[in-house]
Amino acid sequence: MLFRSQREVSTTRCYQDVLDQKQDRKFQGSVRVIISLGTDGQARDVKATGGTLNNKEVEDCLVNTLRHLEYPKLDNGGDVQYTFQFRPAY
């Protein structure tokens, strides 16, 4: 699905950019977000709500990225919770 691959590339970049700066393989963990979706496929609100990564730069990038992605149109809007898992690829 195009949305899934677009999301994965965009959100992984948020993590990879900070990992490249830190150059520390121990920099890994999760970020939990809540996305409030409207029926038009637009994110009304996106919040980082927890996880184990504890990095504001990655969290802010994720929130901004997810806010601007297109989502499927829905019969009913609502909140979606998702947890991103990040670990070095090398």
C-alpha cells in the first residue's frame, strides 16, 4: 500500500537523521503517537504520548510528518494510536 511505504520512509528519516548525528547504536526505542483523523483523511491533531526513545527531536519530527500525510477517507473520524519501533539498521 502506497500510504504505508510513504509513512515508513518519512518516519524512519526522523529517527535516522538523529541517529546519524549521535552515531550511537544504543540509540533505539519506541515512540507512541495518537493521531486524530477527520472523515476527510486529514490529521486534525497528532501527539507523541510516550515510548522508550525519549528524544524530543525525533518526536517533534514524527508529529510534524504525520500531521502532513494523507490518510484514507473515513465514514467516522476518530483517534488512532500507533507505536513506532526504531533501531539502527547497521
